[in-house]
Amino acid sequence: MKTLLWLRDDLRLQDNPALAAAAAAGEIAVVYLLDEESPGIRPLGGAARWWLHHSLESLATTLAEAGGSLILRRGRAAEAIPGLAREIGAEAVFWNRRYGGAERQVDAQLKSALRTAGLQVASFQANLLFEPWTMQTGTGGHYKVFTPFWRACREAAEPRPPVAEPGRIRGISAAGDELAAWQLLPRNPDWASEFSGIWTPGEPGAQRRLAEFLDRNAQAYAVGRDEPGLEATSRLSPHLRFGELSPFQIWSALQGSPGIAAEDERTFRSEVGWREFCWHLLYHHPDLADRNYRSDFDAFAWQPASDAELAAWQQGNTGYPLVDAGMRQLWQTGWMHNRVRMVVASFLVKNLLIDWRAGEQWFWDTLVDADAASNPANWQWVAGSGADAAPYFRVFNPVTQSKKFDADGKYLRSFLPELAGLPAPVIHEPWKHPTALDEMPLDYPEPLVELGPSRQRALDAYARLRDGNVPGAAPS
């Protein structure tokens, strides 16, 4: 049987159920479709486009080594997939499932059309440990709080083991686009010039990253993951985002690593669980990136985002070293440490009172790991508008966080060269030490806002929302 295998966010050969089924059935034509035209499909941000380019290069190589070839096409799935199926004489079309609202609608309509045309169509579970419709509360709804959600997942059937990579693939070739013609890489300027020294997109890079994490960083993960100056996190998120690695592979690898302490393993599994939780939220709320999960936040008094304040935050020029180091790490590497992500997000939405959607969009464009679920869910968590959100009174103090989690200033010095010569007590709040600044030719901005008054302004705004005393709010 000739099968058209449509890859999306599953750019791997190992643990790829759709690929395994297609290989077992006969000949395979493998296609990656760049679909930026179907209704509701969110175009990739710039950093993700950089990653995709290199991931597709890697996938083409590994497929060729296995006997297949990668066909690149561009356009609306509703036309491109049936057209290619006719072109190669396919009898079946296989893919691994997606969970975004627009993506599910595209897939459902396409599945119906292909079946009407007489083709076999099958979809597979590949990128989430637990299908969203299988995890329900006692009343039949979906979980809105992480802890009971993850407890239910842990009490469910153990996730399946990874699916074996097919042996030799009987590939079918067809004409396709040249990857360079898609212009996924930045030009004039090449703002991603440092990425290639940091990241190795593709399945082999994902496997190496997982092995390195299990060999080194996993042993101190529960504590070390909070310190941005340490190499203590997995950095697997972009590989998961593009499906170069599956959560099933991670789950299985953890079981096979007896040297990891129980607390480290439990903590890392819960991080995988948080990713699952975000995707379950998106499944039930497809507009998560555009609308407040909690509708009462529609009346929240966000301040109009001034161009100067937003630009200062984006460029890492707020005058608060931890915020600025995080934003510069993001720009230079396409990634940011998770604790610092919470701090910079809190600063934007609470100290500056800028709508969380402005931050979510910036992260979408600049993160190599920005996915459609975790990015908006995490922004809404910080803003207080999301599921299981941080309480309104929790405002991350960037100075306190910096002193606690980067006490010696190692992380700050990595991304703020103008402060690198300052001693640890000074580097966290340089504006308080004018004599230290006078001794050095520093070019570092004054704080954009005062932490105390801006925090109080946020608390007042949240209190007005809570009490119903906001413009447009329904009377209590």
C-alpha cells in the first residue's frame, strides 16, 4: 500500500506511530507542509522559523539514510494534501494528532474529504502522554487546576513505551520546494547568528540533549532548576515543541535512569505534566492566546502600552538587572531560563500593567520553544487571568529573586557586560550604589519604574477587579 505520511510537529523517526504504521503498510511518501494559509493557523515566530529550517534539514538527512525522502510543500492543507495524495497514487494518508482548535478543524475536514475520495485515513497519539478528552473530572468537565489534573494522570494507565523506529523505509519521491525558498532564516540582520553555537535542531540533537541531561543535570534538578546561573535544566523544550523528541521517550528514559534521585525525577516529571496541562487547556479553550481564560479579566484595567516602556522591556533596558539579563538572553539565544521567564512576565504585566498579550506575542516571536499551548497558558498564569493562576497579590520582585537565585551574580554577568565588574552585593541593584557606578564607565539605565509604587498600583487594579469596581464591570 502506498501511504502519504504528513508530518507536522513530529519531526522524528523514533517513537513516531504514524511513520511506524505507514512503514509496516508498504511504501511511504513523507511530506512536511508549511501551512500559513488555513484559517486560524498561527504563523510561526521568527525564532521558531529558524529552528524549523534546521530541523527539516536534519530530518531530510535521517530520512535519506533510512531509505526515504522528505517532500516539502507549501499551501493550504485542504488542497495540498489531497493533491499530493493523487500525485503519488496514495491509498492512505496517515498523521499524528494535533490539539489546537484550528488544527483540529483542518484535520477533521481533511479526514472527511479524503475518506469520501476513497482513501484510508488514520491518526495517532504521538505528542501527548494523555489525550485531552480522556482526562475528565468527576463531573465530566476538564481540569482547571494542575495538582488534581496531574494526580489523575499519575493514577491513569502508565504511558505506552516508545514505538520502535522502522527499519529500512521504502520511500516514494515527489517534486517539492527547496527549503531555502521558504526564507525561514533571518537576513539583514541575521539576529540568530549565535543560535547555531547553542542549539542543534533535529532528532540527533534532541537525543544527545536528553542523554546529557540524564547524565549530568538531572541529578540535581529539583534544586538547581531554579538557579539561572547553573546549567541545571534540560533545555529539551524546543525539541519537544517540534516533536524531535516525544514525551513518551522522556518518560521511558527516566524509568531507565536509576541514578536519578526520586525527588529530582518526580520534579522533572511534573514539568512534563505542566506541558500536558497547558495542552489540555488549549484543547478546551482554543482561543487561549487571544482571550482571557477567566472572563472577569476582560474588565481589567491594563495600561495603554507606551512604546518606550514596551521597547525597554523587549530590549532588556528596564534598569532591573534580572529582567534585563533575561530579555537579553532571550534575544541572544532564543531561550530564557524558566524562573526568569516568570520574573520578566510579572514585571511587564504587574509593574508596568501592560496586557499579557503583548508579552505573549513577543515571546511567540523570539522563543525557539514557543508553542501554541505553553506560551499563552504561562503568560495567563502570571497575569492571573489563566487556569490555576498565580494569585493576584504575587508580584515577583526582580531584586529579591535575583539575590535569592543568582546570589553571586553569575547569570547577570553573562548577559549584562556593562555590570560585569560590579561585586555581588552591588550588581543586583546598582542604582543604590552610586559610588560603585562612578568608578566604572557604565552605560546602564536607571530603573524604569519604582518597584514599590508600581506593585501597589497593580494590587489596587486587581482589587478593583475583584470588588467589581472597574469600568465596564457588572455591578456586584
